Amino acid sequence: MSQSYSNQTGSDDYSKEDVKHIEQVPSANNERTVSEAAYVHPTRTEQSGRWGRFTQYFQEPPIPAGEFITKYPNRWSRFREIIRQPAAEFLGTMVLVTLGVGNNCQVTLGSNPAIAPVAKGAYISTTMGWAASTAVGVWVSGGISGGHINPAVTIAFATMRDFPWRKVGPYVLAQFLGAFCGAAFVYGNYLGAIDIQEGGGARTTPGTASLFATYPLDYMTNIRCFFDEFLGTAMLLIVVCAVTDNNNGPPPPGLVPLVLFILLIAIGSAFGMQTGYAINPARDFGPRTFTAMAGYGREVYNFKNQYWLWCPIIGPICGGIVGVLAYDLLIYVGSESVLNRPDKRARRVHAHAMAAERSKPGVAGPELV
């Protein structure tokens, strides 16, 4: 059977283990033909030897043995299904940081006459650039993973909504790695211009390090920086909650990135001056870690008494949670929120109503919502 199936498909991609899951499907005249073969997904038990606990951690319950499917035609498609959501977060965050940090480099480095004879942008370019970067990053990942591309969003929804905590670690790690890779791509692209800006191979902090991570103005204390990031991220999450609330006139799913584009322009215009409005721990920590490895050293972490930890990481996380809390407390009525879980009285009333319905003649006991 293995050789026959290979000849029909013109491919030898399936191993002996896969071939045993090939079964013939009856044709219209009830005759089984090899040309109509369908792939049968192996059971969880058979997969465990290959993927082990890693597969079981992410996958849904196993498909019953013998069920015909075509979703996973080869090994890579099965592995991709396991990593698909974290991979979408990785790719979306990488797009966000690559385009956003690239915008920083073009605007700042392009203003140096030794690099470009004509200035290549202004602050409005930076604001528009980051807004567009966020929109396309969400567009890349939104249909697969929800388009968080921001640990503050992931943690806020896990804390206040029904987002599974078991996915928080993979999401946040993927977001950090995506931001790290995006910064690396931009650094390689603008390496020559950075050398000219620095006057050689030296690397200074903040200096050109501020092209990649956020560094506040000199007069800003860490407390002020914390509140700046806290406030900006709270505004971000309030609007995100609004545009995804089915009871609040949400836009069509395809227009959510456009709403976020407008939102990021507003946040950048309101809170961009003092800290650079990271409002995203991955967007700051990923590039900051890369610059530490690219020659800027430990100063990127020591700047302003560990500014990197309290302001662009803890500030957005706290702001995101408070933003969702404020929206859920005042507006949201969905059952996903921890604030809308039924209390003892509501459960008792529900139980009595169901019992009354079941006691009616001819009623089998419908479920009451």
C-alpha cells in the first residue's frame, strides 16, 4: 500500500509510521480505490513518542482514531499547529518592532547631515510610524492569536478575563523574542549610519541606544516615568476592550487595526514626549537586551537606577490591568470578566428556575442562560 500511495501522489513524503494511517475511502460504487485515499490523524498515544509532553501541553483533546481529516498532511503541519498561536505573536511583534524601530532610526539618523543631506522626518513621522507598525502587527497575528503583541495585554486579559494562564508564558516569550529579532534586523540594516552617528565603533547610552529602547528625558524621575507608562497603557487597554466588546458597537474585525492606528496616534501625541511611550514591555525589553549584547553593555540596564524594570515593564503591566478593570467595572457585561461571575444568590436563583422548569409537564429541563 505504501508504494501504491506514493505512486498516486507523486511523493514519498510519508514515513512507514504515517503510511499505516492511510486508509482507502469508498468510492461512489462502494469500491475502495487508492486514488481516493485520505489521511487519518494518529491518536495522542501514537504521537506522544514523537512530541511527548510538549504536544500534550498545547493540543486539544485527541481526534478519535479512524476519523478522516486533511488538516495535517505532514509532520510540519502538525508541529505548526502546536506552535501556531505563539508563532503568530512572535511574527506580529517582530513586524511591530522592525518597522517601529526602523522608523526611529530613519528619523533620527536621517537628521544628521553627515548621513543624509536632507532630513528624513520629524516627530509626527515617528508617531505615525509606530501607529502603522502596531496596526500591521495586529493584522499579521490577530486572526490566529488575538493580536496581543504586548505582554501588558496578555497579562491583563489573563487577570481580568478568561484568557488561559497556561498560554501567558509562551505568548510573552514569543513577544520578547519577536522584539529582539526585530531590533537585530534594524541594527544590521542601519549599522553604517550608527557608526557615523557615533563617530566610530563606540556605542553610547542613551545616545544611539535610544533608537531601540526607550529612555526618558533628564528631568523625569522614575516615579513620573512609571505613571506616564501606566497612564498610556491604561488608555490603550480601555480602547482595546471597547473595540472588542460586542455590546458596545464594535467595528468589523478587519477594521480593528485601523482603530488601533488612530489610537496609537492619539497616545503618541499625548504621552510620547517624556518617556517615548513604550506601553509595551516586549517592545522595550527585547531591543534593550539586544543592545546590551551588541556593544552598549550593562549601562542599558543601569540607566536611572533600573529604569528599564519599573517604567517600561511594570508600569505598562499595572496600567493594562487597571485599564481592563476600569472598563469591566463600569461598562462590560460579558461573562468573561471576573467582575461578572455569578455570586451565591445568582446561582441559587438559577438553580430554582431550572428546577421549576423541569417540574412542568412535558418539559425535559431546558438549559437556562
